Amino acid sequence: MPEPAVLHDQCQLARTGQQPCRDEQHLVIVTGADQVFEQVGRPVPAIFQFGDGRERRTCVQQSARLGPHARTSAIGVEHEKASPEKIALIERQGGKCHFIDQPSAIYDESRRLAAELGGHFMDQFTHAERATDWRGNNNIAESIFDQMKLEPSPEPDWVVVGAGTGGTSATVGRYIHYQKLNTRLAVVDPEHSVFFDAWRDSNPDLVGTRGSRIEGIGRPRVEPSFIGQVIDRMIKVPDAASVATIRYVEDLLGRRVGGSTGTNLWGAFEIVAEMRQSRTRGSVVTLLCDGGERYANTYYDDSWVSAQGMDLDPCLERLNNFHRTGNW
Ligand SMILES: Cc1ncc(COP(=O)(O)O)c(C=O)c1O
């Protein structure tokens, strides 16, 4: 009998209590900006890009953090309209929203705004990969490998993560190389993101025209924090597969998770099935990312799913088959 590979989910939310650990990167960026503000000696606007849900949340959280310290306001630049609730949330924290039509214009517009307002462009997409110490010091990679020490296969064969800024994959990949581990890094990528094609074709200039539907991951350009050299494999995951997977795991886990967890698990299942087929014993680690509560009207809503033209049935069939047989 082949020994199945074991899949470990390292839950971000569990790691630092209330605070998802990826936000630590943003907190470090903000802390750096705080010093800038102090040097300036007066309140200055902080300009955040927020192209999707996570950046929007980052903007809300960080403007709240900056508020009392630096008495700044936060301005998000977004290519799609945020919901009125989210705009209100940002405004309650003293932020303002500034919208643009072209995703590719987000950087120029952020710089222009910063210059016009005498503010500071936070640029979290550039700084995410260097905001934490990738050698260790309680970063996400060290935490994964520490937790794995208690497991029967403590050195994972694979770690599977998604990329938004690319900060997480850069941190995990660099840590693996620095520690000379045998673990390999797989990065999953949703539709409408250019990371996969750019990585496969070594074309960092590739630009897309649409934003990702999977909140938190997938970008229409290769972000400066995305370090392709530390990635061993990339897996393109259809959005229907990500959505089917989170619905599927709701039954298994008894909780709702966000879309990017579905992307991660789909990629991890594929790798586990391959390991099983080649009779490789070992472990695969992936991340449970944000919770699913905010997606009741999207990923968990059948009418949203069909309006998006997604057919979940073939993906659910594959997941059921994988569960039953171990074959992908
Ligand atoms: C909810 C969420 N936000 C953001 C990210 C991307 O992280 P990073 O910005 O470090 O690439 C992920 C990756 O899985 C995610 O699931």
C-alpha cells in the first residue's frame, strides 16, 4: 500500500492570535513610515495602494494604527469600486478613497498623489519581501518549520503558498535556501494573474488587464516583492477550483475560509496525489489564510458564482474523487 503524503495546514490566524501574520509585513512597513512622519514633524498623508480586499483591509487597519501615532490620513488608490461599507470603514478611520480606472496606473497615480499632497507613498508591494527578516526572527517561514518539528515528516517535501505582494513566497523560499532544506516551494496562481506566465516565460514585464477574483492573491503585474528565483514550481488554479475547494472544505473543517485558501489547497492536493502515485512518503504544508465570513455574498453565493460563469461541478467531482481514491 502506498503511504499517503500528509497535508498540513498552517493556519495564519492561529499563529499570532487575532493578527494574521502576513499583516506583520505591513505593520513593519507602517512602522518605517512612522519614522518618516516623525522626521517630517507634522501629519502627512500616507498613500496605500489597495487593489483588492486585503489591501483595502490593510489600508483600514494601518490607517487606524497610524492615526494616533502620526496623525496621518490614509488614501487608497483602487481600480475597482469598493463596496460602500468598505469606503465608509476607511473614512471612519480618517482615510480617503481615490479611484482610478486602469490597474496599471496605480503606481504612477500613488506617486503623483504623494507628491501633490506632500505625503508618503507606502508602496507595500515593493517592500513586503524585505519588511521581515527572511533569515528567521519569527517570520512565517520559521514558524512553519518550527511547528513541523513535532510532525512525523518534519521537513516538508513541499510548501504551497499563493502570491499577492509576493512577500510570503519570497520569505519562505529564501528561508528554505538559507537553511539548506530539502523542501521545495510551490506557488499557486489564480486566473487573471500574470505571476504564472511571467515566471514560466521569464518575462517580468508581463502586464494583465484585469484584477484577480481571488482576494489577496494574483496580480496584473509582477510585483517587486515577487522573487521568482526561489520558487521551484508554479501551479495555475482556475477560480472555479478555488471556490469549489472552499465549499468542499467547509464540510471537512466546519468553518468557512477565504478563496485563497481554496487555491492553496487545490495546489497542495495535486502535489499530494502525485506523491502518492510515486509512492513518496512525506509532508506537504500549506496555509489557511483569511476567514470566509466576508465572502457570503460572493464565493459562497450560488448566484454570484453563476454570474461569474463558473461551473463548480467538475471541480467538486475531482475533489470527491481525490478524497475517495487519493487520485487526482
Ligand atoms: C488573504 C491573502 N492575502 C494575501 C496573500 C498574499 O500574500 P503576500 O502578499 O505575502 O504575497 C495571500 C496569500 O495566500 C492571502 O491568502
